[in-house]
Amino acid sequence: MSVRPPVRVALAQSVRELPRGPGWWYEPKFDGHRMVVFREADGVVLQARSGRIVTAAFPDLVAAALAVPAGCVFDGEVVVWTGGRTDFAAVQRRAAATPGRAGLLASRLPASYAAFDVLADRGEDVRGLGYGERRARLESLLSSLGPPLQPVPATRSVETALTWYETLPASGIEGLVAKRDDSPYRGGTRTWRKLRHTETWEGVVVGYVGSARRPSALVLVLPGDDAVTVSSPLPSGLRAEAGRVGLPPSSATGTAVAPGWGEVGYTPVEGGGLVAEVERGSGRLGVTTVLRLREA
């Protein structure tokens, strides 16, 4: 097989306006967990964005991917649909599942895979091809399969894309991703463009409040700000995920001011190992909400 785990995934740069003109494709941006699917000769391997292998957590997607020809590799998002919209908290529960609970959660919270790119086609590395050609191969490989393994919708029409942008948020769609028709797949680089309904930042985790195994909040340094910021309380899924990726316990202590809490004590960690995507409220002391975590 020409493309083997782990691989570096392609990334997107945030923009305030959708790029227009000839040569652009547009896709809805799903609110899920990034995942690369490897259909190998003897089975399936699932890789998270960080490079960590997460095959055991998604037995339902492993079973679905067995229908794909061997030697294919896809990039996309894992989502869980509840009540007609994507449920990110449910995806977090799936991703954090132990092997013993993965089967039960798969039956209660079945996952879907929204594939938006193909890296290998039956043993051929296609990352050097333009997006338009890769898109044609993606549709050829997956369109006949149906749920839970499907290609994301894509269009060349900016009018259609803007209609998606206005109408799909009720389904949990975060925004749009734009890709050039002739652009190759470049892992680790921000060649794509993303337009989101909410502006987010990526902060470095430099500490945590509570226990290392299930922190109640994270302490972050955000871009352009030297001061530390305490997040709002983490939901259960993110507490488990933060503990799983590893927050080393320490005898050191620090203090920071958290909106609504006042001064709180926290445990510092060596920065750079864990990154949090956050949404921040308006104002100097706006609440910082952690949306998701990834290993740097």
C-alpha cells in the first residue's frame, strides 16, 4: 500500500470571506472528529488527526470500510447524528471509548463518516493530483455505498455554497471549506480555506484545574496574548478526552483569574503538547469555551 499510517493531514486557513472565481470548489464543514481511513489488504486502520490510531473506538466504521477496495485511503470527519443534527459531544464520547465499551456505544451512538478527500486509490498514491480529479475518484469509490460511509457534498457554484452556509447551521454544519481545483493534497499545510459561523482560536494548554485524569477546566495561552486564560467548565466528554491524551500531574501550582469564578488555583504543565480550539465571548473577560482538543 502506497500511503501508510500515520500521515499528516491537510489543513485549512480561516478566512472572513469566501474565495470566489474560477477554479474553486466548496464543501460544507461538518462538526466532527477528523479521521483518516486506511483500507488495507487485511483490514481497516483508523487514524486521528494527531496520528494516533483509534481503530478500536469505532467498530461500526471499521465494518463499513471493509466494503471499500483494498489500498484506498480517505480523509474526512466522523460525525454522530442525533435529532437531525450533528452532535459533537456524542462524537467525543465515541472517540474516548475504551475497547470494552466501544461496541455498546456504537449501537447507541452510531457514527457516520463524511469523506472529503482521497489520498490513495487501490494502491495508487493520488495526493499529487488536483482536487478536482481526487474528488471524481472519491465519488467513484464511495457514492454507491451509502451510509455510514459517504462523500461530503461539493459544488463549484458559489451561490449554492452560500445557500449551504445560510441554511445548514441548523443541522450542525459549522461553515464551508474551499479548495482549488488544481491543488494537490499537502499534508501539514494550510492550503484550503475555511469560513465559519463562529470565530475560533487555537490555544496552547499550559495547565489544568482539578485532577489530571478529569480536569474541570483548562488553562490556556491564546494567540497574541501573554496572559493565561481559564476556560469555562469542560463538558464530560472533553474532561475524559483531556485525561486520556495526558496531562502530567505536578507538584507545582499557579493561580489565574477565571470569569465568574474569581481567582482559581491550577496545575501548570509543559506547554506545547496539547492544543485546544476555543470560542471566546466578547469583551476583555469574555468566557473562553473549549470546543475540541488535539495533540500538537
